[in-house]
Amino acid sequence: MTAAPSLGEFLREFVAARVVGARTRTPFRPPLVGFADAADPWWLRLREVAEPTHRLPGDLLPGARTVVAFFVPFGEAVVKANRASPGTAPEWALAYRETNDWINDTARALIAALAERGVRAAAQPSTHNWDPKTLVSPWSHKSAAAIAGLGTFGLHRMLITEAGSAGRLGSVVIDAGLEPTPRPTAERCLYFARGTCGACARACPTAALTAGAVGTSNLDKFRCYGQLLRVEAELGADACGKCAVGPCALGVPGGDAGG
């Protein structure tokens, strides 16, 4: 008789199966899944370094014990299309829309599947959960994924995972305990590591992203969002992605996965 998978194995297999069975035109690469302790001190640190109103896991789910984060990497063809296009490629805009829908659907399906195992869970929308005046989000899937060991932030303010930064992130809070995923210790951004690259800043069509002193980045969120709205008017998705298709798009630059 085959033993039932552990909860961690179940979660990884569930997300992987959803990617394989995705009915999207967008090609995906294998997903990454990580776990963070809901009591990790980094959640409180987010309120100091990112956003004072950022929610804690327990705000989403009373009794929260673990945050499950996952990264769905776009297929290489999507990245190449956006690199080659003078503006945002239609393939990238489509990937943004389809993947957001996939994440929301998967979160709902996962919450239902966990309930059958006696585990409570909660999630936030994959996007458009911010204040349109301040552009502040009460829950950052990127930050959740960073705490869950999926990667480190780059100059472009995105997470550089083992599968790169071209893709979308989701997260689900659960009331079951899981061993946290170790966070990478090596700096993955070439600019932060040694002051080289900066391809993402050069690619920004509105100069909303600029390189500061080594180890810092400057992002004008409102200028960036203005570009996203222009792309949405043209392609139906508030997604640009030009900063996401540089050397860290499909993996860690230099092949160093960190950790």
C-alpha cells in the first residue's frame, strides 16, 4: 500500500499538476514552491522596510502557521518574444492575463483540496489588490515568496528565482505547520553583487527604473504604472515586462542558484 504524501509533497505535486494541466496558450516551465513560517520575524520587518500597513499571515487567516508561495515561470518563447518586440509583446500581455487567472483558480482549488485534508487556508488575489491612489498593496506575493526562500530581489524590484524572474507569483496561507524553505544566501542580482549588468534599468521604456548606488534601486511607481496603463489600452493587460527579460529572466545569472 502506497503511503499518502506528506503535506509538503501534496502541495508541490498539486501546483505542478495544475501547471501541466493548464489550459492556456501561454507555455509554462516547471513551477517552484516554497514554505515560510507564519511567525518568521521577516513578516514584521516588511512593515519597516517595505510597507507599514503590510498584512501579517495571521491577518489573512487567524491561526496561520505557514505561508505557501509558488512561482510559475513563463516559457522561453514568451521571454524571447518580449525581448524582440520594440514594445510589450502580445505574448507577454497574454501570459500576464492567463497566469493571473491561473493563479487565482489554483488558489481556490488548493483551498478546497486542503479543506478536505482538514487544513484551513486563505489567499489574496494575484494582482489588482492595491490602492489605486498610492499603488500600495496590503499583501505582496513577491515578499511572501522571498521569505519562503524562492529567491532574492533584483535591481528591477522583482524576485530572481532559480527559474529566473520572468513569471508570476502566488501565495496561500495555511493553518498547518511545515518546515520552512531555506533562503538563498548568495546575491543573485549582478548589479547588487558587483555593480555590473543594469540591463533592466536600461530596458525601462519610461526611465521609471534607475540604478542607484550599488545595492539600491530607484523606482518611480507612478511613472511605471502610467506605462502599464498605456500597454493595457493597447493590449488589454497592465503589463510591460521589458525589465523582466534580461539576463536573469530564465535563471540565475551565471548559473548560481544561491543557498
